[in-house]
Amino acid sequence: MSTRDIPERYSRQVRFPGLGPDGQRRLLEGKVTLIGCGALGTVLANALVRAGVGFLRLVDRDFIETNNLQRQILFDEQDVASNLPKAEAAARKLRLINSGVTVEPVVTDVDRTNVLDLVRDADVILDGSDNFEVRYLVNDAAVKLGKPWVYGGCIGSHGQTMTILPGQTPCLRCVFEAAPAPGEAGTCETAGVLGPVVNVIASYQATETFKLLAGRLDRLNRDLVYVDVWENVNRRIKIANLLGKVDCPCCQRRRFEWLEGEHGSHTTSLCGRNAVQVAHRSATRLNFEELARHLEALAEVSYNRFLLKFVAEGFEFTVFPDGRAIIKGTSDVDRARTLYARYIGH
Ligand SMILES: [Zn+2]
């Protein structure tokens, strides 16, 4: 592709000397897997697709709720009414924004059985998730495969981000050896979250992705960047010297504890949502028509190609074709398992 062949829509980016035509070409040939399509994820996807990143795989397990609209910039009221999974709704919107790139939505829960396949062909992995379990899993996969990934997290009015280049910078576990215990860190429900801080952190992450794809590793952020938009704090924490200095189980000893299932659970209480996700261990394919018929007498059921919803005993069930369900109204994992068994089966 010569400079002449680069579409005019990218002209302002091509004129930016840090990228230029070569950088733009590399973005157009770039492949990114984005894990999570919520607050950070929608801002990231928007930035990448507008910039012309050629292939974007969007992975998300969730559906859209009204309280997402305050910060999840790709969604609108119609998406809530349509009961669409986030990955699917985002992909539809992104294709309208830029028909020249490929967007692949994947509605699934990222776990140790699928994470390697989801990231194997990506040049860069992006964290748009809201929980540490997924981040440690992504960290394991990225270090194992030697792929760069960009961590980001936000809560309240603050957020942080770092870029991990396996072998060249410390990994997530070098910096945070263990996930905060449940209840130790705040959640978006208890502490809330401001839309603008999400945009700040995601913008750092998106720019890091441009640098990684364009081969401008000389410009990478090698610190832990911390921003609080309410308290007017901007901090850079030097972490580069941690590489090789801490006895990191992941990047030094190459023990991939999350990937190998030593950590992590299958049924998960969702970050501050008063909801539990119950996943199915064996791959299955639910027949919604049949399930709806069974449930008809007990509850009002609605479904489309992507999900089935019903309310029973005051709990709101959202069921996905792979057998996974999100049960709202409890954060008690055992209770959720019982409810799952009662209404959906084993
Ligand atoms: Zn490490």
C-alpha cells in the first residue's frame, strides 16, 4: 500500500509525525483482541476502530443495562431495549463508524480454556475488563505467548494503567503479586465510577496500542500511571527496575497459575453487581425454544438469538446459548448455583 492508497479518513493521523504513513499502514494491518466491552472497552474499541486498526476482536460475556449508559459510550437506550449482548451491540455500532475494518464480536466468558485461542493471533491484547481474575489470566497468556498487553482499571474518580512487554518490562504480577481480596478493593457499585476517568485511562491505553502496532516501542509508557480526575492527582510510579528483581511466579519462574487453573473459579460473583455468573463446564448449546417452554408456567420469558431472560422468585436470570447464566439479586455463589439447577438444570 503506497501513501496514496491510505484512505483520506486517516489523513490527520498520517500527518502526525510519530505515526506517518508507515505507522498508519501498520495500524491498518494490526490485529487486536480486546477483553471486555464495558466502560474501558467501549472507549477503547471506539478509538481503535476510528484510528483504522484493521482487525478488532471484542470479547465480552455480558448484556447491556440502563446504568451502563452513563459511561459505556457505544451503547444507547435502543440497545438496552433490544436485550443485546455488549459485544454484538458494540460490533454493530463500530461497523457503522468504520466499514473498512473488521470487527469480530465474541460473546463468551474468558477463562483458561479459551483465553489462548482468543489472543493467539493478536498483535496486542487490551484489558477492558473489570476484574482481576481475568487480568491475571490475560497476563499469564500474554507472558506465555510473548505478546504485549495493556492493563487499565478505573474506580470512583481514579484509574491506572501500565503496558506489559513480556521480557522487557515487568508483568502485572511483578507489580501486583496477588489480586485484592474480595471486599478489599471497592467496586463500581460501592464506589461508583465517573465517565471522564474511564476516558482518560482508555485514551492512554489506546495510544499505547498505536505505539505497539506502529513499532514505536521507544515511546512506550514504562511506568505505572495513576490519575485521579477529582482530586487533581497525576502520578507516574517507576516500575521498570522491578523486572528480574522480584521473584515473579509468572514472568520469572514461568508458572502460569491462572492459566493452569490453580487460581480462579468457575462461578463468579460479579464486581459489585449483586449478581453471580454461573458457567457451564462442558460446552453445551441450549435450545432457547425448549427452555422457554419449560419455564412458561413459572415465569415470563423472553428471548432472542443471543440471550433468554426471565424473572423467578425475584431473581432476574439472563441465560446465554452456551449454558452460562447471570443471576441478578444475589451475590451468594451457592444460592446462585441452586437457582441455576432449579430453573435451568445441571
Ligand atoms: Zn512478572
